[in-house]
Amino acid sequence: MPLTEEATSKFVQAGPIKLHYHEAGRGPTLIMIHGGGPGAGGWSNYRRNVDHFAQRFRVILPDLPCFAKSDKPKIESGLLAYMAKSIRDLMDALDIPHAHFVGNSLGGGTTLKFALEYPDRAQRLVLMGAPGLPIFTPMPSEGIGHLLEYYEAPGPSMEKLRAFLNVMVYDTSALTDQLIKERYAASIQPDLVANPILSRSRPLFPEPLWKDFAKIKHRTLLVWGRDDRTVTLDNSFLMLNQLPDVRLHVFGKCGHWAQWEKAAEFNRLVADFLSSED
């Protein structure tokens, strides 16, 4: 029987904040960290993956601070450092000494920062559309532009969200009305609207992780959509050059959500990478 959002839902006090997360399966721990788009959360980003990975791993899908059902503190600076520390606090609260990580977009940046700050707590890393250093693409990218405008006046709307999600994927026909309604409802929580974590008028730019890529010794798999219009493929090139133990897989006809658009292939690729002996 497929896992459900309700049956896997849990809360934990992680340091100073209360975090919501989903948990399923047994085995080595795998923490899968979602991106930073409006309405994002652990379940919404990884609903097409959790059943597969729960067959081999203890899967943890956290809602990052300021997203979904987790607490929404005001983060003044050091976005990725704050997120990485929250993941460490989550692991401490759940008695998890170390884990493999999968991170999409903001979750990829959080994973990179975690590996730099707490290297002994991280095992293998999988990064999809993680923030690197774009070599050819003007910034902000098309997707980041939509993200920064979402909470600006006159405020969130279904039209804004649909425009944002249309940029996230290659095949927009896969974006169901139900998915859009769920994301919209999650994005308009009053405390989020009052204090958005990412917006044009309140910029909270991630730290320049690219300066420290060479320090990350963990075995790493980069997964990208060739047609990503948010964190474009050229963001991966410096990682590919600087990370000591790295490999890159690129999906054609795929946007920013490789784990969602190419779920079956992604699940096999990542499970094999995490489980391989070499």
C-alpha cells in the first residue's frame, strides 16, 4: 500500500524551533530536503520518490523552517547556515548520528552548507538544481525572477503561482489543478505572507558556497534537468570542476524538478548511487 502524507506526518522540537517532517522505511537514514518555491515542503517535493526509497532507507522528509507545517522564525541573515543548523538539530532530536542527503534547489544549498559545517554527520550527497555559480546565464534567472515577485504587491495569487510552476517543469501538462491548489494553500499561510523568506523587497541571498566547493570531500551525485530555467545547468560546471568526488547526470526534456518529472529514472539512479559499494 502506498505511503500517505497523513500516515507519515510527525513533529519534533529541533533546537529552538518545532519542525514538521515525514518519516517512512527502515535502514540507513536518508534525509531529502525540499526547494524554496512558494508552497514547497517535504511531501510536495518528494511524493513521487518516498515509496521507492523507503524500501531501502529510513527516509526523513523535513519541512524546512519557514515552510509548510514547520515553525516560521524570522531569519535575518545566513539563510543556508540557519537551514543547515536546523537539519543538525533535527538529527540530534531524532538521534541520527549521520545520514545520506538528497537536496533540491534550496535543499541542495542546505545540503552543501551542512556538508561544510558538519562534515562528519553527512555521508553521500545528491544535489539537484543546487545553487552554484552560473557561468553563462544572466541573473536572476527566469524562475528566480518569478520566485522573488510572488509575495510582492498585490500579493500571492493562483495566476502568479501557475506562472512560477510553469517555469519549474518541462512538460506543463503534468501540473494538475489539484497540485496547484495544494501549493497555493500552503503558500498563503498568514505568517508566510507577512514575512516571506524569499522576495524582491526582502532579499536574503544564499551564502557564496562556490568558494568552498573544493572542501567538500563527500561522494556527490549532481542531477540536473537540461531545460532548468531556475538554477540553470551551467550552475553545475564549477561543482563538477571543484568537488573532489563528483559525477553529473543530466536529464533531457526536464526542468528544475528532476525528482518529479523523471521520478522512475531518478529513483533508480539515486538508489544505486547511495547503495553502491564502490
